[in-house]
Amino acid sequence: GDSVTQMEGPVTLSEEAFLTINCTYTATGYPSLFWYVQYPGEGLQLLLKATKADDKGSNKGFEATYRKETTSFHLEKGSVQVSDSAVYFCALDMADKLIFGTGTRLQVFP
Amino acid sequence: DTAVSQTPKYLVTQMGNDKSIKCEQNLGHDTMYWYKQDSKKFLKIMFSYNNKELIINETVPNRFSPKSPDKAHLNLHINSLELGDSAVYFCASSQAGGRTGELFFGEGSRLTVL
């Protein structure tokens, strides 16, 4: 069935370091792909999305490119901040629901 | 003005009790969801409703019963609570239009069963 696989965390970085969080998916057809972020004590919120192959989603310095050939949607940021510390979820859009990956915790230290 | 609001935010109760969590959205969305997040942050869909009609009912014990009195509200009632029900329950909504699109989440309701 359709699924999303994320790299396990936690990912621990110093401020201003480069971030990559890997996400690959298995799906029939061409789903939309999403990254959601969950800050401590809060619900999930959409960070960025891409609806078709080769689309690049971007927001708040984060980027992810929909790669059909490698079935991937890796999240990147060139220079992380302490305030980026959160749990990041990759998600796959099925027709009637989102399927989420297991989440990757990011910890950024000053 | 909170878009998706859940009450209560925290719930501590004994095994065997019955409890309810309420959810309301003021976004005018047609579709609402309940997700369960376990202690490892794994997020799994439980139910979805579209305009008061049940669309998704994943393999959830029938002790869990959702109710949607109107398209702006989706409540979750849990009977005979068990230790394994301890989790954070998230309500979400979307303007599906045939594709899920963006989900808007509430802040979650942390349920602890003792």
C-alpha cells in the first residue's frame, strides 16, 4: 500500500548548519506531497507542499523538491536556527486522507 | 480566533471510564478528521467525516465512536478506556474537494489513562 518513510531522528545540529531530512514514498499514481512541522505542545502545521513531479515547495527558508524518479521529497534548509527545533513530518496525499511518516525530531543548539 | 479548537487539552482518567473530546472548526471546511499520535510521535488516522457523513473508519476498536452533529463539529467518545488509549488525539479539517489538500490541525488533546 501507499506509505512514507522518513529518516529516524533525532537530528542534532548547531545553529547555521545545513539541514537535510530524507523522505521517500511508495504510491500509485502521482500524489501530492507535504512537509508538516510540529512545535512543542502544538498541533501540526503545513510547512510546504508540492503537487507534481519536479515541483519545488518552499517556505521559511525550507525547500523540498518532488522527485518522481527517486520517489523522494527531501527537506532542506541552508542555515537552521534554534527556533527550527521541532518534529518534521513528511506526508503523502491519498484521495481521502494524508498518510504521515513517523516524524523526525530536529534539535538545534546555539 | 482559533481555526480548529479542541477541548479538553488535557484529560487524566482511570481505566474503564468513558470520556469525550470535542472539536470545532470555523474555517467552513467540509471534511474533519481524528488522528491519534502515540508516544513515539507516530500519527495515524482514525476517522474522517465529510459534511456529517462518515468517510473513513480505520481499524479502530468500536469503543471509539465519532459523532458529527454538523459539518463544523466532530466529537470523539471513548468507552471503557484502556491504558493503550493514552495518546494525543488531534482533530483536523480540510477543504477536500476530492483531494485532501492541506489539513488544519487543532492543538491536540492529551489523554492519560491510569
